[in-house]
Amino acid sequence: MMSFAREIIVPTSSDETTNISERHQRLKAIFPGAIGALDGTLVHAVVPTNQQNCYRGRGKGVCYQNVLGICDFDMIFTFVWAGWEGIAHDSRVLKEVASNPTSGFPFPPPDKYYLCDAAYTNTRGFLTPYRNTRYWLADFRRRRPISKEERFNHAHAQLRNVIERAYGVLKARFPILKQMAPYPFPVQRDVVIACFAVHNFIRKYNIQDELFMGFEEMNMVTHNVQGGGSESIEWGLEGTEYMTTLRNQIANQLFSTASN
């Protein structure tokens, strides 16, 4: 299964998608450089008592491993890195994985980027929402976006939601991700990767699947809850300025289009 995973969890070779709806095609046109969404997720873990403090994630004393994933807009995962402690902040995991020469992390081409939530740094290759502004889809249920920042965040959240739906399909299909068996931890990590591989196989080969069909148009309502404290990746001032300028350009274009 690990050999199979290396073959099937790979970056997609084109921008073409086969299962994307018209609504998401319109969102994709707002972010022409987006090649996917990046986020972390927590998977239940069974660890020895003397290691549990590092793996306790979002309260309740439950242990998790933090998994970093990237998916395209077909809900196909193009990169997975499992095994991090549950308390590790998402931005720290990304920084460590991206700087690890053995991880095979797929950096976007110079004119492309991944959509990420506000837990990450807005820098070249990683487009995040405006901070201190409404972002999560639940925040827009009662009041529509008004400012250019809110319009940007709303569109960004809708398109980035593809990774929330992909994780939703994954965890609905494999209950072991919510209640891991007490294998040695390296085996638990491999179980997670194997689940991602089967997920990709079903999607890539267009197997008719009720879970995928059920999650295709669903917007997963999530809240910004992170394991660990707030951290920021220092990718360099030039990269940050580049992405800030791009974000402002997209926001201004969205706002002017809505005003006409």
C-alpha cells in the first residue's frame, strides 16, 4: 500500500478538472493561479502514556496525529504527510515539511499557489484570507459580505472548502481515522496514508461513489480551531509582499465587479 500510495498520491499534471461544478468553475476563475487547497487535519492516535501530552489536540484529553494534505479541485489529494504530534500548529507542520528535502513537497510554480486558511502565512505559493475579517462560511450565513476584504474572504472560503469536503469524504469512508487501532505508531501513520491512497483511487478512476456525490456540492462548515499556539512561517519579505499585492488585486477586482 505504501508503494501504491507513492504512485497515486502525486501532483496533478494539468489544471483540468473533471468533477468540478459550474459554481466552482466560476470561483476558480476568480483565482486563476490556484492549483489546489492546503490544510491540516487531526486523526485519532494511540500513543504510549509518556508521549500523550504531545499528541493531545483539541481538548478532551484525546490524542491525535496532525496530517498535512493538499488536494486539487476534484477532491484528489496530491500530497500527504502524516505523523505529526496533535499539538503541532499547522503552520509549523507546513514549514518543517516544506523544508525537509526528503518530503517531496510539491512547491507550486512561480505563478501558481495553494489556497490556505488564516493559520498559514500569506506568501508566495500560499494564498490566505485577510485576517481580522470574517472568513468562515458560517460567518456569512446571516449577513452577506460587504467590504472588498469580506468579498475576497467569502470567495476564497468557498473555493478552499474543497479540502474540507475531501477530508469529510475520507473520514466518512474510514472510521478507523476517528478511532485508531492500537498498532505501533509507524503503522498508524501508514494506515492513514493507505486511506488517502484508496480515496484517490476511487476518485481518479471515476468509480460511482455515494460519498463523493454527497460531498461534491456540500459546503463543510468549519471553525478556526487549531492545535497549539499561533505561529508564523517566515518565508521572506519579498514573497510576502508579492502575495499581499496579488491578494489586493483580486479583492479590488471582485469589489469593482460587484459594484457595477
